[in-house]
Amino acid sequence: MKRDAAQREAIWSRIFPDKTPTEGLQSQRLAQLNMAGGNIRNIALNAAFLAADAAFKAADAAVQTHGGFGYASEYHVERYFREARLQRIAPVPQEMVLNYLAEHVLGLPRSY
């Protein structure tokens, strides 16, 4: 039986969201800042934050798509989810990255 994309709408909507994420626009701005000689530490921290967030969202969508099999080691989805989650807490938690960027990029007072 041949199935079309409409029958798999729940999966397609998780893989291809309707709206373009603003993270891509931020990455473009960071690339322009780098070309202009901007602070590389800020660029690297922001890129690491965005990459960890994107990896976690992709792994979460994969677990959700696979359902109960998302936790089965035979499908490797559980390993991807575990590794993506680790990127959000190690070597530096995302909250500390946000604190640093708020203080050094946005000029906000120290909050920790």
C-alpha cells in the first residue's frame, strides 16, 4: 500500500517545522561579526549553545517519532538522545553560557 505525505503529517510536521527558526538568522549575524573582527569567544559560545539546542531538538523529535522504540538500544535513538542531552550540560551548562553572553555581549549586570 502506497502512502503519501499527508498520511504521515505528524512526523513531517516535527521534521519540517512551518516557521524558519530565528537561530539561523543569529548564526548569520555572528558570521558577519566574525568577518568584521568581533569577539571570537562570544561567537563560539553562541554557536555551541545553538548547536546543542538544535541537536537536542532533533534527538527529541527522533525519540518522539520512534515512540517506545526510541528507548531501545537496537535503534540507536536512545544513544543520540543521551549524547544530545549531554551537550546541554557539559562542559558548561547552557544557563552559564546565557549568563556570560548577557553580561559580556548585552552589557547586563551579573546575575549569578
